[in-house]
Amino acid sequence: MQSKHSMQLKSLTNVARSFACAAVLFGSLAIFTPVHAQEGGAPAPGQTKVTVHKKSLLDIWHEGGWVMYPLAACSTALVWLTVDLWMRTSVTKMAPPAFIQQLQDLFRGGDYVGAYQFAKNNPAPATDVSRVALSFLGDGQESTEFAIMDGINKVNASIQTRINYLSVIGVCTPMIGLTGTVTGMMNAFENLGSSGIGDPSGLAKAIGEVLIATASGLFIAIPAFMFFYFLRNRLQASVHELQEILGSLFRKMPYTHLKDCHVGEEEFYAATPNWIAGGAASTEPAHA
């Protein structure tokens, strides 16, 4: 009995979902399909039939003026940055689990040279920081930990710079839209001064058209600021998790056995002073 009741409830739920999807579909068609609407019902005798034309996106584009082109560029940049930063701020993108697992296996086996080669051949934020840190193992724990923190800070700064571009878009697009509004109003009043105020509807139409530029700028700026704060917080959380992953990877490192070892392939440029390497004649102190 209970099973039958649950099946009936599930069937009613599916029917409700179908009606909801149909409502959303018809609502979308009603919104995005241009229509001609009649005002005031049937026209009275001697009156003309008045229709209101729904403007298409192309009509709004032309009415916005020249500022719609830089606003379109800013909109494209907003979409591209949002998608790109969403992937970059992912923990699995910063520290791919397969890469971390391979590094852990190499660390367990004490194959630090192999770990360096693996990190070099598999670039990712976590492996890049690990590669640099492995090259500092011979210099001791303090140098290695400093290399890890410096590498994490570089990853954070690189992604944060890209996120700041969203803030730039959010600040600039309203100003661009306002510039288009001001220039459009100047042209409207210039035409008004030359032709007079015989047709106030023409001035009202011109004012309505130039306000499209301001509305378009705000339409881009609002999501730009929203994504800016969201992605900034997402980056901070991912960086903290990256720090924990690398900290656990280099924990209990046997620095005493690795002293003065050269794990990486980086070239050393510092050498013994030439007055010492030159022979016994170099006994005088060097002068800067």
C-alpha cells in the first residue's frame, strides 16, 4: 500500500515538473519573441489603430550609439575572464590529485630527483612550487620553506591580477555608458536648438535612446563586481588548501641527509671569490 502511494506521488511529481518546464518554455518564448501589441482595445470610430513594436536586441544596439562597441568588448572580456578564472581557482586545477599522488609516492621512496623531473614535466601550480622547493633541499629547511611560501605567493599574485581586471571592467563600463549618454544628450539638445520644440516626443525619444548606453554599462558592471568578489574568495580558499597540501608533502623532510645536495637542474652562478681561487698571491682584502 505504501509502495503504491509512493508511486502515485512520484507520478504526480513528474507531471508537475512537466508543467513547470512547459511554463518556463512558453515564458521564454513570450519574452524573447518580438510581438506587436495593440493598445486600448478596439479603436474608436475615426481613430487609427495604434501598435507598439517590441524592440529587438539589434534595435537596442543601434540606439545605444558608438559606446555599444566598447561595451561589447568589455562584455566579451567579462565572460572570458569569468570562465578562465573559474577554472584557474579550482583546487583540482591548482593541485591535480593524480600529480599529488605521484609526488607522494616518489617522496615515500626517497626519489627526490625523480620527483623533480616529474614536477618539471607536469606543469601545474602545485608541481611548479614543488619543483622550486626541491631545488632548495640542499640549503636546509628554512630555505625550502621560504621557497614554498614564495611560490604560493606568486601563484596567488598571478591569479589575483587577473581577478582585478573584473574590478576594472566593473568601474569602467558605467563610465563608458555615461559618456555615451552625455554625448547623445548633447546631440539631442543641439537638434532641439536648431529645429525648436515643435515636437516634444522627438526629444523624449532621443533621451530614451541615449539612456540605453547607461543601462548597458550598469548591466555589465553589476555581474563584473559580483564575480570579482566571488572569485577572490574562491582563490583565497584554494590557496589555503594548496598551502596545506604542499606543507604535508614536505613535512618531516630529512634535511640532515640532504645537506648540500643538488637535486634540481638549476645552474649555480655564485662561486669562490677570484682572489681566493687565484692562488697564494691573493692575500689582500678585496675592494668594492
